[in-house]
Amino acid sequence: MRTGLRTVRLELTEPLRISRSTMSAREAVWLSVEHDGVTGHGEAVSSVYYGLDVHTLGRHLTLCGVDLARHPDPESALEALRTGELAAGETPPAVTAAVDAALLDLVGKRAGRPVHRLLGTADGPVVATARTIGITSPARAAAQARRLTTSGFEVLKVKAGAADPEEDVDRVRAVRAAAPDARLLLDPNGAWSTARATALLPRFAELGVEAVEQPLAPGDPEALAALAARSPLPVVADEDAVSLDDVRRLAGRVHGVNVKLAKCGGVHAALRIAEAAAGSGTELMLGCLTASSLGLAPAVHLADRARWADLDGHLLLARDPWTGIGGEDGRVRTSGLPGLGVAPREGDRADLA
């Protein structure tokens, strides 16, 4: 197998402000894996929070390429990745996820089957995705909510964590007034203390918020579990639920865990997390980083396994270089094509291996 890398810059339509930062663009590294004239693709994106720049991503993806070359075919390489023999050790989960995606894409194309069928699901998932509204003025948030619900979005995720918590309450109140029938999720990205969360959560419950992601600063899962036990609305762990071991510690103690393939290590790692949480009362949210349709596609093939889907990262881009998972109408879906079912837009094809 031969591998290739390409680095691209993904510009957002407008800056996205969350409690810890404001982002206007993200770098992505595309991995291509070719065998017998068929090519699979995967994507890893840079992340300040996870300490990943394009140099680090490229270095680890190159090392994985050396390992891939030792396998006779993509099927054996995918099995080695599933069992932890490939992309092990110090490989960042985002890199493992990109390799996993490229191999699934390649194996699916060789078999003439979409990835969801490789994973045992007959029908391609079609699910409502949340659409993110960043920390902004109540008037602007309301305008965004009206536009999004008119386009078909049924689930809105409102970012929180402003210095003045009343700003968060005003923003959610404005969104609720503008979109009275929408399902609302709230995400402070770990910005609140226990005292602040305890005071605020009943107010958001009164506004009809369906669930809150990671209200407390990560690093103290016991405090998060204790808050969840008395919270008037479901608490979903995100930054405190990175690995399989994290989820095992929190299963049955929080209402949900946000599974992002880039933080857990890909599709097969996500399936292990789902198995660990099954029957515990802790449900799954499938989340994402801001990325292209290529980066989002593996999660879309799993989306029917989750209570909440937050797979709008590609919809935040000024120009998505890939196509195939939809989302513009509020629903992401698999295309039915073999592999991940995505394709580069015109103008990007010539640059791909």
C-alpha cells in the first residue's frame, strides 16, 4: 500500500466563539491510502486544545504510512488497527482516526459496500444534526436560530461560558423565543464552577434546554458525576470523556458522553465506547471538530447509534472541499456509495493521490 498526504486550510464562514477561544480557520491533513488502483481517504484536523498542529499530524501520519506498507492488503491492516497492533503507542487519537477512516474507505470501495454495511448496519443512517450557535449577542443568536430552523434544523446547540452568565441566559432565551419548537442543547465547554452550574442549570431547564455538555472544567470527573446526579437536565461529558477508560468510569453516572472520533481514535474505538456504555443509562452523543465532509463522514456512518448527533463541523466552513453527507437541510446522511461515500468537489480532484 502507498500513502500520500496533503495539507489544506479550512476557512470558516464566520469566526466561532466558544468559552475558551475564537476560531476562524483550521488546518487539515488529508491521508490517501492506495492499493491495486483503489484509493481510500481520511482527514485529521489541527487542534490547539489537543496540542496538534499540522507538523505533528504529518509526522505521525507518515509513521503510520510506514506501518501500512508492511501489510499485504488494506483488510489485514484494518484488522491490525482494530486490535491495536497498528497506530499504537504514542500515536494521537486524531491520527488513528484518520488512518481508520482511510482504511474503511478503501476496504469498502474494494468490497463495493458502504462503511455502515461493513459495520453491520443495513440501512444508511439519516439523522437530525445539531447546528452550533457560538457566543454572540442575543439578537444575532436569535437571527441565526430563525434562519436555521427555516432551513430545516430541528436541533440547535448554543455555546455558553461568557464572563457574565446572564449573557448566556439572555442568549438562550432569545434563541428559544426565535425557535420555540427547536430542541436546544447547551455547551459551556467546561467554563463553569460547580456553584455556577448549580445556580444556572435550573434556569436553563425552565427554558427547555434538553441537555448540557461539559458544564464543569475537565479534570474532575467525580465532580461532574455529582453534578449530574442532582441536575434538572441531562449532563453530557465531553472533555472528561476522551478514552474508553474515561467512559467506563462515568458510565451510569452521567446522562451522556460525547464521542468524537478525533479524540477517541476512530470508528472502532467509538464502537468499543458504545459497547461499554450500553445498558448503563449513559447515552451517546456523536460530536465532531470543525472539519470537512471527509472528516465528518465516518461518524455519519455511526450516527443512528446515538441519541444526539452534533455533526455540523462541515457546515461551518466557507467552502467544504468534499461532498456526500448533506446536512444543509438539518439532516446528515450517507450517500450509499461504497466506502465513506464522499468525493472531492471539482477543483480538488487533481490534487488528491
